[in-house]
Amino acid sequence: MSMKIEKEKKNVDLYTSRYKITGDIHIHVNARLTDTLQALSKQSGFLPITDAVVKFRNGKIREEKFLLIKIDEIEMICLKG
């Protein structure tokens, strides 16, 4: 018997010093984003993002189905919608 933890998808804009990423993060239902980031920081140090669009400072755009972003590199994260 497997135990599944219910999560909800949140669309975000995430900024680092090198790029802007728009994509989806998946957090526990009714969890705060700050709690999720703190827990992930202690576990692996990375934030998984799906269906991401990465915009580099030079204007280049790259689409990725899955990314892992180092939490220490995040300067700002904004929930959309």
C-alpha cells in the first residue's frame, strides 16, 4: 500500500541573479510557500519546478519540462494568480 501526499500546483515567477523562471511548483495542500522552501532547503537544497520557461539576461529563452533550482540562488519568488 502506497501513501500519497496530496499536493497542489502553484504557478510562480522566480528570479535569480542570472535569469527569470516562470513555471509550476508543487506544495502540500494548505502549506505556506515559506514552509515548503525551508523544508526543501534542509532536505536537498533544491526546488523542483515543472513546465518551466527560463529567460536569460541576454534575452534568450529556454523551455524545460523539469528543473531543479538551488534554493540559495533564489532572490525573489512570486506566486501568480
